[in-house]
Amino acid sequence: MALLPNRDSAKAADRKAKTQAAQDEALLREVDDAVRTDQYRHVWTRYGIYIIGVVVLGLIAFAAVLFFSGQSEGNRESESETLVTALDQVEAGNLDQADEALAPLAEDGRGGGKTQAQMLRAGIALEQGRAKEAAELFSQVADDDDVPQSVRDLAELRAVVAGYDSMKPAEVIRRLTPLAQPDQPYYGSAGEILAMAYLEGGDKERAGKLFGEIAMDDDVPDTIRGRARQMASALGVDAVGDVDELIESLRGPAGAGGAPPMGAQPE
């Protein structure tokens, strides 16, 4: 008679095999960990000092960034306080005190704070009748390559306005021609002064043409357009355009205090 297989013995053998496999896997893991540990120790022994140096340098650099950021923030706060104090003095009519407060920032400052201080000092000088000094301060901003172009253009325009009486027409024309272009932000103001320089230089034709162009440009403020229209007409240039549209614009919106419609009877 054949003997039946012992099921308990088979299960025991299976458990033994699994246990052995687990032990082998654990041994391999320990060996692998030992090898990696030895590799790390070898790397640390050779390069540990350099790794520490890199980490320390990184921390120093990070600390430096934080430090200089704090300094920059502190400087900005100090500059803001100076500018606010100066503006308060200007509003109070204390122009000399305002100018004195702005002087250090305008001379030794950096960035936007310095530019604002220079522009404010130039405005104060102009208000006090020191046109030459105002023109010089505006010109300093206009010649600074670190200042945004729009601010430089404004400073150049203000410099020419401040020094206009002491400048020859040719100099005004040279400096304002780049600004007196239809695609430029200060076209109306720069164009009006440029046209006056043409007129003073004896070139009535170019003056009248430019006045006419300014008067017909809808992007130019109405006050400048009105003056340009009058000057163009005086120089024989038709700058009225659509008469009906002009009358409506002069009349103002209905009910807003403008002139009554033509033909209307006063109450």
C-alpha cells in the first residue's frame, strides 16, 4: 500500500524555505547597507571638509542676502520718510527747509529716491525763480542712464522749459524734436514749445504746421489744442477741422453749464 504524503511535513518545509529566503534577503540588505555606509564614509573622509565649506558658504551667502535686503528695505524707508517730510514742508510753504532736507538724498542717494529728490529740488528751484539751477537739476536726471526713459524725457522737457529764456531756438529745437513726435507721451507739451522755438527762429511755416498738427490731434489735452489752434490760425493755418464738432466741444454737454443750443431762447 502506498503511503499518503504528510501534509504537515510539506507545510513545515514551505515555512522553512520562506524563512530562509527572508534571512537571505535580510543578510543581503545588511551587506548592501554596509557597503553604502562604507562608501559614504569614504566620500566624507575625502570630501567632508569641502562639503562643510560649501554649506557654510551657502549659509553665509543666504545671510548676506537677508542682511542687504534688510539694509535696502531700511534705506527705502529712510528715503520715503525724507521725501514725505519734504513734501509736507512744500505744502506748508517752507521751500527752503524742504530743499535742505532733500539735498543729501539728491546728491548721495541711489535709485528712485535720488531721482525723486532731484526732481523735487528742481521744482522748488523753479518755484523760487532759480531757473538756471532748476534746469541743471532736471538735466542731471535726463542724462542719467539708470533712470526710466519716460522720467528722463519728462526731465528733459522740464529742463528746456526752465532754461528756455536763456537758450537759443536752435538748442531748443535740437533737444525737443525727439520728444515732439506723435507717438511720444509728451508730444503736446514738447510740440507746443518746439513750435514756439520755430517761430522765434523765424520759421513761421514750420511753426504754423506743427501748431496745426497739435490742434488736430485728439490725444493732446484740450487746453494745449486750444492754444495751438489759436496760434495756427494766427499763422494762417486752418486748424479748425470740423466746425460743427468744434462748436459742440466748446458748447459742453447739455445741462452741464455749457452754452445753450443755437436758436434757443434764454429763460
